[in-house]
Amino acid sequence: MQSRSVAIPRTDLLVSTVAVVSVALLTALAAQISITLPGTPVPQTLQTMAVLGGSAYLGSRRGLAAMLLYVGMGLFLPFYAHEAPFRSYFYLNLGNGQFQECADSAGVALRGLPLPLRPEGVAVADMNGDGTLDLYCAHHLFTNDGHAHFTDVG
């Protein structure tokens, strides 16, 4: 039994390419649209809905191609959903399945940072060897006093 290769007609390839690029651009646009929900301090974006809807429409392979294109575009074009003024959020586990946002009282809010220093992630390690986890965020090192309070040491 011989296997035959099937050629994709050029029109199908063009339609697929346009669909993949369109979903990648739609995802980038949806990341800019934020909705503040009651009871949540962090605005939600429509990016997740664009990813899910676009991937459902395109299927797994073309959906993956669209998301890889979106990530690739993000290397050269800024697709951020942050709202100014930029700040950090810090959630304390209350131990009963609930969390409390306490960035201000913990000393890690970093309010009013300029655009290039907006907080986008955090690294956690015991930087000073005192047995508590310290934070590094947006070019700031915060040492932990062991009681949910941090000091910005640079």
C-alpha cells in the first residue's frame, strides 16, 4: 500500500494564513480591553476569551500557530494589558480558602512606577539567609521580616 501526499490548494493555504494572523491580532487587541469586576482588585482582560475562542475556531494546529505568532509579535510589539498607575499586588493566604490583598500593608505595592519598570512577575528566594522568603520584583529587592511585611532594600 502506497501513501500519497495531498497537496493543499493555494486558496486553502491563503485562507488558513489569514485566519491565523487574524486570531493573533484579535488576541493582541483583546489583551488591551480590561474589565474591572466587583470584588477583584486586578482588572480582567478579554485575552483569555480570544485565545479560547480563536483556538476553538481554528483547531489545534492553526490555533497553536496563531498563539506562537502572538507570542512572537510580543517580542517586538508591546501588548500589555496593564493600567496606569502600575503597581504590584500581594495576596496573603488566610488559611480558610480565602486570600486578602495586602500589598500596601506588606510594603510591596510599588505604586506609580514608570512604564519601563511596571511589575510583571516576581522571584522568590531567601536572599539574606534568615529563613524567610524574600521577593524580587520590578528591580526591587524586598526582604521579609517573617510577619508579612517587607522592606525595600534596593
